[in-house]
Amino acid sequence: MSPFSSDPKRGHDGRSRGTEIASEDFLFHLYRGSELLQDNRVHEAKEELEMAIRLQPLDPQGQDLLGVVYFRLGMYPRAIEIFEQLVREYPEERTPRINLALCYLKTGQAMNARQLLEETVMLHPDNTRAWGYLGLAFERLGDYMKAREAFLRGGQEGMARRMDELLREQVGQPPRSRRASTHPPEPFRELPEEEALTHPPSVPPPPVSLGAARLPSLLPPAISEPPALEATQSLLPAVDFARQRLLIFPGNGAVQHETGLLLLSTTDGFACRQSALRGLVASSSANLQAEPLPRVFRGKPQEEPLGGAVPLLGYSGANRLVLGPSGPGVKLHAFLLRDEMVCLREDLLVGFDSALSYENGRLAMGDGEAALMVQLQGTGPVVLETRYPLGALEVLDNEAITVRRELVVGWHGRLIPRAILPSEAPAGQRGLVSFSGEGSLLVQLP
């Protein structure tokens, strides 16, 4: 039974029990907050609902209401925190999933929205709203074919036709003339982003007799999305203007914004190149420190800095950082190590969590040349950058892959590199490196 649906035997904390004695104060503040939210008095609703949650912190319906309030106020990090917790506690519930996906879409986290919505449509394959939002996520990620399919599943035929036009533009075909159609075109029906984020109907006032009190269903209907912005619309107030461009940090780890910026949250500090740092947040500026990290060979720190001419600095005391690419045409890539190891070229390494251990090495590339490498091990995010698209080649046991040395970015798994001698290379080619073992070889693809 859903904690977001009505059941005479269900309590506010989501656990079944024979009888329930509701808290008079909790019911009062919950009722009052819901009514204020219905009247669009969102700041007052926030105060009432925060009082209710202080009385019953684990109540899922109160948390859901409060998450909607935070969303309406543009307090996206707090709304995301609430909906993420609800999704963890009630993984099969539809409403908090869609609300969280909308928060991700609003804050430029299209990849997170896509992953969440793909899980949601597997759990609720007939939910058209989830399919529609999945279409939006695919569109923002540039996957117009999958976006088209999702929009069709969501009943958004106008948006599906829009994806057809974008697909034609991708392959260089002129858009199909609307006049040639035998059917009059329907106007595009934009999927309203705030349609999914819902709030409950008014909660009836607390009953006089609390002994038999039960909170009715708070399963919310859809909120209507305001009309799309028009050219003649008045300017937004400064606070709303800023909130629409708010960079939302994850609770822990890293997320990549659609602008290409990388947002990191850390508890142990982070090491990165100063050229990549766009901004940071520290609990106290007095505690913030930045020190160059040394190269480490065979467990011994060296005098030269890690990163060479543009050294990596270890930022301790910083708990949130914004990283960006070092120049035009350069793209950041981030991934998470989970108690594992990766080797990367030092010149392409941008940063890594201070919880990871590192050691330097050299990759022989033939002709007496070698590339400086960094081996990272442990649990935490790693960031690198490349000028060309990044690809991975899988190396299976008892196989070997040979690539040009300038394409090598690094590897994950148990791979053994070997420079190919000119006498062994096909057609006298030079600068080849072979990898054998089992793992994934990361390469640039110019």
C-alpha cells in the first residue's frame, strides 16, 4: 500500500498498525500548510509545513508537501534532498520519482533525470507523464530518436513531430513542408515542465475527536504549468532570475551540468588544477587551504609537483567546487571509482577526490619516449579532459589491442602496456602501443 494513498489502517509514518492516535498539532500545521499552498501563499505554507515536519519528521506525506513548497520557492537543493529520500524509502512510488525527475530537469541534470525516468517507466509503463518527461530528458541530451519514441508513448505527438524535424536537420535534410501535408498540422503541444510536480488537494481540518482521526489521501492532482514565456512578457525579479540559473550541487559526489561545468561535493577535500577551478564553497574561509601535490614514485614524494607546469592543488576545507574546461573545444569527463584502480595520463588529469590514493609512473611509448601516468585507487570521483571525443575499447583475456600512442588516455582493469618496436609494427609504422590482459582502454578519437 502506498504511503501517498488513503488507507484506514495506515499511519503517517508509512507503517501499518491497527489504531492510530494522530497528533493534534501535526494535523493542524499539515492542514494549514496545505491550505496556504492551495492559496499560493507559499512562504506561509513553508513555515506551517516545517512545523509539521518537526513534529513528525518521518511522515512521507508531509515531506512530499514540503518538497513541493521548496520547489515552488526555487529552493531546488532542499527539494531534491527530500524527493531523493522519498525515492529511496518508497522506490516503487510514482509521484516522488516524477517530482525528483522534474527537479533534475529544472537544474540541468538531464542525465540524472533520464536514469530515474527510465526506472520509473519500467515500474509504471502506462504512465504517460513519466514517458513525456523522459522525452524531455532525451531531447536535452541530444538523443532525438529516443526522445521521439518517449514522446509518442507519452501521448505528446506534437513534440514527437518536433523531434522528426530535428532528426532531419541532423542528417542535413530540409524540413518537410507543412503545406504538402494532407492533414492540417496541429500546433506543438509543449510538455509543461511543472505539470509533474504536484501538490495535494486541501487536507480537511483536523477532526474534533482525535481518537479516530485519520489523514485522508494526499495523492496530488497535476498543477497547471504557466504559459510559455513570450517576447512581451515582463522581466523576472532578480531572485527568480538567479534561481532559474542556480547550479545545484549533489549531496555527495559529482554531477555534470548541461553547460559542461562539473559540480562536486566532497567531505575529504579535492585536488584539481587551478585553471579548471571556477568557484568553491567552504564552511569557513579560514579553514580553506590549497597546497601543490607532489609526484610520488614508488611510494616516495618527489620535489616536482603533480601536474607539472600547471600543478594540481589539494583544496582542504572546501566542500563544494565548480570545475570547467581549460579552454575552447575541451570537454571534461568525470567518473566514480568504487574501491578500484585506474591509470590516466598526467597531462589529461584535471582532478580527483582527496580520499583517493595516487602514485606516478611512466608509460613507454617507443623511440625512447614515455608518458607520465597517474595511478588512482580507492573510492571517489575523478575528472579528466580531452580535446577529442573519448571512447573506450574493451580488452578481453587472451587478446591484445594496439593503438597509436597519442590516442592513449588511460585504462581501467588489469591491462599490461607494451611499446611496439618498429621492426614488429605493420608496414613500418611507428609510435604504436599494445595492451593485453582484461579491462577497458580509454582513447581519444580525433
